Amino acid sequence: MRTPVTLFLLAANIAIFVLQTQAPDGLIPRYALWPLGEGFQPWQVLSSAFLHGSLLHLGVNMLGIWTFGRELESAMGSLRYLWLYAVSVLAAAATQLVAVSFGDPVPTVGASGGLFGLLAAYAILFPHRKLILLFPPIPLPAPLFVLLYAAFELYAGVTGTLSGVAHFAHLGGLVGGLLVLRGRRRRLRSR
């Protein structure tokens, strides 16, 4: 299974994390996604998706991209898969910019928005696949898993549960993924 975009995303995220740990300022001040008026620069909507807050943060995101990305890229083709990931990252950043305009001006980092777009696409393209929760280990059909995960993200974002996590960015990435797949299905039907 050839998946060059997935491999590139993994390599780029890992390389940038290593660079981030070696840079005197950690790259966060310039490349994280800052709220509008608080240091925001246009490139941050993309650059922030390659920064991570910790090795665990990086590991979880890369495991998700590896797990879902390879199969999605094989099914969709590399260019469509790259488009899916990019739109999901941009939708996550836009959603986060709106969400933080009502809260504390803190920077956002991570590939989670892109990963949530991949989750949405996976649920649509592979609706009969089972995904297993870690706690408790219950296998669920992919669409139900993603729906429950999205409901938790909405709950956590509204209530402030698990502060320090960009819950609304996750939801934005999920919506970005859904929009890309919806547009793809509409084009296929019109042919």
C-alpha cells in the first residue's frame, strides 16, 4: 500500500517536533495559531498543525494519522486525501479562531483538526468497520464511534472539561472532513 502523503505528514510532524524542541523559543510564539489581534499571522492556520505540545500529543496524533490515513489515502488517492487533510486543518483553525475570540488568548497547536477530518471521512467511506474505545474496550461501527466522539468534544468544549484541549478545533476539522466527502459524493452523483 503506497501512501506517500501519510508518510510525508508523519515525517514532517516528527521532524518539526524535533526542531521545535531544539529551537530557543520552541517555535510557538511565531508558528502556533494565535487569536486574532493577539499575534495572529495568516500562515499560522497551517503551521500550527505541525507543532505539538508534548511527545504524547505528537504520538497520539501520529498514531491516528497512521491508522486512518493509510487506508483513506489508498481509497481516495493521494491528491484527494491531501485535499481532505488540508481542508480539515483549515476548518479546524477557522473554528478555533472563532472559539478563542470568546475566551483566553492562548495559542493552539497540533494535527488533531486534520485527524478529526480523517475520522469523519473514515466513518463515511468505511461505515461497517469497527473501532474500539480504549475505556471501556467496546467495538463500535465507525460512524457511531465518530458521532459519540463528536458529542463528547462538543460537551467538553461547552463545559470547559479537559481545559487546554482545542475541542472546537476538533469539531471544525470533523466538519471540514464531512464537507470534503459530501462534495466528493455530489460530484460522483452528477457524473
